[in-house]
Amino acid sequence: MLYHEGMMKPHCEKSGILRFRTIPEPLVRLFCFPYAGAGASIFRAWSKEFPAYVDVCGVQPPGKEERFSEMPARNMAVLLEGLAKSIVSECEIPFVFFGYSMGALLAFELARLFRRMERMGPFLLAVAASRAPHVQRKRPRAYDLPDEEFLQVIRDLGGTTEDVLTDKEVVRLLFPVLRADFKIVETYRYHDDEPLSIPIVSFHGTKDTYVAIEEHREWQRQTRSGFAEYSVSGDHFFINSNLGFVTKLLLKHINSLRLTPDLRMK
């Protein structure tokens, strides 16, 4: 859902990174990027789904949860620069990106940013509930609609309970963040570049009316390495009902990378 209890301040070791357990010497770091309107705490349950050698890190954008006092970014380039600064010091070991919906777009562009910076990038990109970045958006923009019309867009998207949508105070607090996220997605312009040299794993909801399977399948054009796609029972927010299925498959692909301690950055 777009609004959740995680809007309360969770414990955060570093600005921009949220952890739910302490792992002294992880083998791989899994950076998780949330969907529009959500914060990093939506990945709280993930730490229980992975073994101790996987360090699950929720990536926290400004304006969300413990960063609620910060202005949310309304520009892709600005947001990417801030997220890169948040996680770059955590990239001393092999890492993987997982992005959900808007988070998939952020994870993809951040992987390309690291490549341009000539830094070690992720060993794997996993995306869920997102059309491929080069696929032209078909839906009309919504971020600048009047409040009532924008509220209906959120209602139609699903994932947010009606009691939240009818709470005027909650909506007042939530709208600036949601509008900022929608603006980033809806004004995004894809710039053609070489496909990534890492594998991409994609997850798509069988009843997702927001992203067509054909739009999602196009992710295979963004990699020169392996591509795997999985259909998951559920709508656009299938992650809420099929977490175990997704994390089990993601762990399978992480293990297939055959990461070892000697791959740590010196």
C-alpha cells in the first residue's frame, strides 16, 4: 500500500539506508528501492526471508519516514544523485539492486549512473511491477491533477486502504510525497545507451492492470547478460501477498552469482 505504519520514524543507521538486523560480515548487500509513495520500511519483512549472508538494506528517499522533514525530490537526476551519495559508502562488497514499480526505474538508472561514474555496479538487477524504461508511457499524467482527481487515480491504482484515503489529515501529509514521486515517473525521459552487462530478473503480477506483460517483458532489451521473468499471482501490489515466492526466487538468482569473500573491494 502507498501509506503504511512505516511513516513513523524507524531506526536508521545512516541517512538514506534502513536496516532491520545487524550482519557482521555479509557476503552480498541487497539494496531495495520502494514504490511511489512508500518508504524503505516496506522491506522490513525481507530481512527474515534471506539468510545471514545477505544484508537487506531499504533505500530511503527524502520525504519518506525518518526523512519526512526533508523536501521530496521532484527531479530524477536530483534524486539519483542523492541516492548514490547515500549508498556509495555501502558498496564495498558485491551488491544487488531490487526495485519495485517506481523503485525499478530508480534502480535501473542508478546502475547506469554507477557505470558512467566507472564504479563497481550491482551484480544483478531485479525489477518488479514496472514497464521497461524505454517503453513509452501510455497513461495520461496525473501528478498535477486537482486533489479529487488525483485521489481517484490513487484509489484506482489500489494498494491503499479506503480508511486512509478518507482521512483528510493523512491525505494532506501524503499528497506532496505522492505528487513528487508521480512527477518523477511521469516526466522521466529515457536516454538510449548500451544495455547493462549484468543479469536482469523481472517479476510481473498476473492481474496487474497498471503494467501490461508486454511492457514488462521489454526489460530483456536492457541487458547483454541473462534475463529471467516470473509471473506472480496478484495485482500491481502482488508483493504484499506473495512475498515468499518473490524472495525465494530472488535468493536463487543471488546464489547463482557464486559470490565469494575475495570479491570484497579492497
